[in-house]
Amino acid sequence: MKKLVECVPNISEGRDVEKIQTIASVVETIEGVKLLDIDPGKATNRTVITFVGHPEQVIEAAFELIKKASELIDMSVHSGEHPRFGATDVCPLVPISGITLEETATYARKLGERVGKELGIPGYFYEAAALEDKRKNLASCRAGEYEGLPKKLSNPEWRPDFGPAEFNDSVRKTGATAISARDFLIAYNINLNTTSTRRANAIAFDIREAGRIKREGNPITGKKVLDENGEPIRIPGKLKAVKGIGWYIEEYGIAQISYNLTNISITSMHEAFDETCKSAEQRGLRVTGSELVGLIPLKAMTDAADFFLRKQNRSLGISEREKIKIAIKSLGLDDLKPFDPDQKIIEYLLEKDHPEKLVDLTASDLTEETASESVAPGGGSISAYVGALGVALGTMVANISAHKPGWDDRWEEFSDWAVKGQKYKDRLLFLVDEDTRAFNKIIEAFRMPKGSEEEIRKRKQAVEDATRYATEIPLEVMETALSSMEVMEAMLEKGLQTSLSDAGVGILCARTAVVGAYFNVKINAKDLKNRAAAEDLLAKAKRIYDEALEREAEAIAFIESKM
């Protein structure tokens, strides 16, 4: 698996568009790094920049960004609502794929050492990159903010992990930088129908893990309750892995609660939103929406949709794009400004670099592409597509059955079938393009050079491997289409009886997918040199073929008996 790391530097400039663009654009000068997002905030005077790539390339891009920010941002004249102490205030690295958090921390330290040595910027390693426990928390590293740096840098207990331990003329301009390796963090603001920062903070204290300081008598002005060591005792908040403060955003004219969700597998975005709604209501306030700063993984959005669908007793077996719409509206992510999922969801942004897929074409364009002189897409891809349409019909029956008046106590039963149907459909849609890619691998193998014995040997092996793969893919189409019949069969028996014909057409499509893919297995298997492997694949395909025909006949007989 390819190593992929995300970097999310926060720079202390959110108002000068030209300056922000100049700083962010240096990222794109590093080959192999993709700039995903630039998210400025005027009130906070801070911009969150997001880019991804291989770790070595990412830390090179991060270094260049920190360098450019230090040249263009003067911290001695900076002001903003957000805590900060440097031109590049924080620069976290986040493992995305093929790399552990511990490995990512090694790259973070490598970046920090270079920043300190070559740029003369002091800083601290925090979270997984921290060199000592007291520096793991960003708030501890940034305590005192920019104004407190002269005293902090000269304090032996807070000697920087990299860069000069003095507030010289250069540091006066650049401030300090905190660099880390951390799990995926969501910066998430929740909007309130108030202008009161104090009331926003009260809700933040209800929710965040650190909670609030315990006091005698009046919970706001009372004397702090101390433990045996003289430290304030805290009343924990409702949610783990959540940091939060309240603030007033002049740009929008409202108070917000600004959360950092530091581990969304512990506390998700929708849980933070829901608990905030409850706390706000108890305090006579109302949540009007929310704001996502930076990017978000697709799963966080679909999980939010599932959460709200369950609350409504609605089927979870709907399309991914429909789920995204529900998440946006349920969380009010478009309350302050439009929310474009193609620009805010990481996976959607990364997809833009990939060539257009067959399944992304309109129905008419796919039909025209199939009818063209090109040999692909062929029968295998179309078999997979027909199978996807078939199980889509079965899923439709499950969804309308889940929504039928009087069947409210059965919504979960039908939702489970719809979720199954969506999984089969998504796999078959993947196989539409994969069958064409498998055919193209054979063409590429035949185009390999054959000028020497070694080249001939490699070419023969490549042709054999590609041919086997081109046989295995339609076999998987057969397996998936056959398995998908269970959704239509269940809907014939248990679903809305006025939709018998829809489930029946789904069965016919599934059988067509199996038979069509069977033809492709047979025609490709005949070219395999390894006849034992070929016979094994053919035998498996024949068993699936026979079962599909048998189940189709049973379904047709059942439909006839009901009509």
C-alpha cells in the first residue's frame, strides 16, 4: 500500500487573500503533493491549509510553506480570535494510509529539526511527536501565546524542542511553531442563536472532556475547589476526545462553540452536535447549524447521515450522495455559507485526479460508448452493470417497504436489506470498470517487447497473468450477482406486494449478469496455458450459472402464483 500522509498547517493570516494564496501555492511546487483545501477565517485571522502526498514530499512541502509564511507574516502586529503563537502556528502530520502514527511522528521530528536549523524558528513537538509528556497537549505548548514567548523561551522547563531558545529579532516576527503527528482531527464549530461568548463557553464546558473547574457555591464566581496538591478539581464534560471553547464571530454576528474532535472513533461529529443541541436547549439557547473547518473523511459524513436516519426510523440503505445531503442538512453545515461536498470530503477531492470511470458516465453516454468502435466496454462490463441495476431494483423495494405507512415497526428489517443491496450494487459498479481494466491489461501485455528471450518470457507471463485476471473478474461478477438475488427474493416474499414486478425484474437482471459474465469466463479461460487453473475456474462458474437459472425459475413461479 502506498504511504500517504496529510498535512494541515494553520497559518496566522486569514484576511489577506493574496498573501494566503502565495503561501499555500508553494505546496504545489513539490512534485507528488496535492493541495486539497485552503480555508481562511477573517475573525480568527487564521487559515487552515490541507495537502497530501508521500511523507518525504509532504515534509518538503511543509518546510517550504513554513518558510514562506515566516517571510510574509509578521506576528508582532497579528491579532485574531484564535489562540496562536506563530506565523505557522501549528503543523500536524496525519497518517492516511500505509503508514503508522509512530512512523509519521518520525517525519514530524525530521521536519521540526530542519525548521529550527535552517529557518531559525523555535518550536515544540506535541501529541505523538512529543518528546515529553507535558508537551503532548497543544494547549500546554501554546500557553501564553505569542505575547508570552519572551518569557517562555527563556524558561529551562519550556526550552524549545528545535530552534533558538531566545526571543530575538527574527523570532519577534515569526513567533514559534508547534509540529505534531496525530490522528485525524476535525475542527468543527457549532453556531448558536446568541452573541454571548459566556453562554457559548458554558455549553463548551458541558461538552468538552476537560469540563469546567469545580467551585464552591456559585459555579461561575465561587471559590475554586482544590485537591490535596493545590490543583483545581475539574468536573468532567460529557464527551471524550473533545476540546472546546466559546467565542463571538464578528464576521457572522453570532457566538460559536469551537471544537477540536481529536479522535472521531471515540466522539464523532454528529455526537458532538447532538449533545451540544441538548445542552443549548437546557440553557434556553438553540443551535442553528455548524461549520466544518478544513476537510473531513467520507465515513464521518455517512456515519452522521446514518445517525439521523436512525433517529427518524428511516432506511439506511440509500445512496452515498443522498446520505451526504442528509448529513449536510441535519448538521446545518450550510448555515453560514454553501457546503460543497466535492471540495470538503477528502475522498472526493482525491478522486479528481483519477481518469473518468464508465460508471460516472450518463446512461446515454455509457450506451454510446458501448456502441462505439472501441472493444471496451464489452460483455463483462455490461453484465456487471445490468446486475447493478437489478439489485438497485431490489434495494428500491426494500426502501419503499421501510417507508410504508403501518409498517413502522418493520423499518429496521427492510433497512438491513436495503443496506445489503447497496453493498452488492456498489461492488457490481466497481466491477463495471474493473472488467474493462482487466481487458486493457491483456492488450498492454501483448504490446510488451519481444526482442530477446528474456523479453519473450516476461511477455508470455504477463499475458498469462492478465488473461487469468480477465477470467477472475467476470467470475466475481457472477458470484456477486448470484448473491444479490437474496435481496430480490426477500422482497418478493416480505416486501411491498405491489412491487412484485420490480423485484422480479431485479431477479431477471441478476440472472442476465450471471449468464453474460459466464460467457466471458469461458471465452477468456480457453486462452489460459495453465489448464488446471482454467478447469477449476470453469467448474466454479458452471455451478454459479446452474444455481442462478434454478433460482430465477423459482422466483418466476412465485411471481406467477401471486399475480
